[in-house]
Amino acid sequence: MARRPALIAPSILACDFARLADETARAKHAGADWLHVDVMDGHFVPNLTIGLPVVECLRSVTTLPLDTHLMISDAERYAERFVAAGSDRISVHVEACPHLHRTLQVIRDAGAKAGVALNPITPALLIESALPYLDHVLVMTVNPGFGGQKFIPSALETVRTIRRWVIQRGLDIDIEVDGGINADTIGAAREAGANVFVAGSAVFGANDVKHAINTLRDRIVHADSEQQECS
Ligand code: DX5
Ligand code: ZN
């Protein structure tokens, strides 16, 4: 089966918040596909970041799809408002979402793509029955809460499992990886089956954002060609 096109989603967590509009434009001009927006509540994760007003502001300054990652405890209560604020896609954490089916329906009914996020050692099995209701799965390759952490390779087992289910069942689901993605790790994530790559520090931490994104894309092409040679 042909691989889904690879998409790069820079995380604004690593950008200069005082210059959000400029940073967003910088990412777009550099060839970003989506903009990843990390929302943290200081409860589900030990950090606080941004909320609805910032998503609204981002929506007014960019046409890039907004990929909102809700690292919050009460996602069901807020998901619809994040769609209304301008999110194109919403990920909620399976660990924080007791009524997952309902929450995913709320997101889709509001007009956005619905996804579920899993922490690095959360079993893939927990989301298997949710697959028919998903547009994407977000596999955390660090523990959520902070940018700039070290990639956890064992999380790629989850990517492989989900990839296998997606292929076997002919599902139209993107597999996204998030955390510690850089030029050294992106190849392994691609090989495991991911097609959307969130990168914060590797993109916004670089002097030349375009060069950083191009390097990530080169590594994906390299991983794809190596896999083709093996098959
Ligand atoms: C972590 C966030 C990530 C983070 C990635 O909780 O979900 O999206 O911004 O940052 P890097 O790429 O620096 O690990
Ligand atoms: Zn994220």
C-alpha cells in the first residue's frame, strides 16, 4: 500500500510568543503543512500554556490548518469551543477522556477532524475500538508537558501496531508523532509508519526554519527509499 504523504506540523510551543504572527508566517513560508498548537492545563500535564483566545488569534493570522493538541483533563467540556475558535483538527488524550466516543462525536459534529492522543507507554489496545471514529491518532514520543525533551524510541511500537490496524482495515487515518522529532529521529518514526511529524524545537529553534523543515523532509525521503530497497 502506498504511503500517505508526509506532513510537517511545527509546534508553536517552541516559538517566540511575543511574535506569534511573524513566527506563524515564518513556518508557512518555510513550507509547514499544519501548525501544531499545544494546550496544557496544569492538571493533566504539569505545565500551563495557551488557550482559546490564542487559537482565535492564530486563526486570524494564518491559513495553515490548526492542529490543536488538548493536554487537558476536561477535554469534552472544551473541545467544541476549540473548534469554534478555529481549530481544524483536535486531539484529545485517551488517558484524560472517559467518554471518548462522545467527545470524538462532539468534535466531528462541530466540523473538525477528530483524533486521539496516547502517552508513550499507553497500550494501543486502548484506542482500537475507537478507530472507526478517528481521523488521526497522535502517538506521543515524549511524556506530554514540555518541549525539547528526548525522544522515546519504544513509543514507535505503538505506531507500528496502529499502522498495521489501519492498513488491515483500510482506514483513512493519519498517524502523527509528537515529541523529540528532529533530523536524527524522524527517519525511525517514518519507518514505523507515521505520516504527520510534529516538531517544535527542531523547527523554531533553528536559525533557518526553511532549512530545518527541508532537512526533516530529506530524512523522510531517505527512510522511504531505504524501506523500498528492503521490500
Ligand atoms: C509536548 C508537546 C509537543 C512539543 C514538541 O507535550 O505536545 O508538541 O511541543 O516539542 P519538541 O519537538 O521540542 O519535542
Ligand atoms: Zn503536542
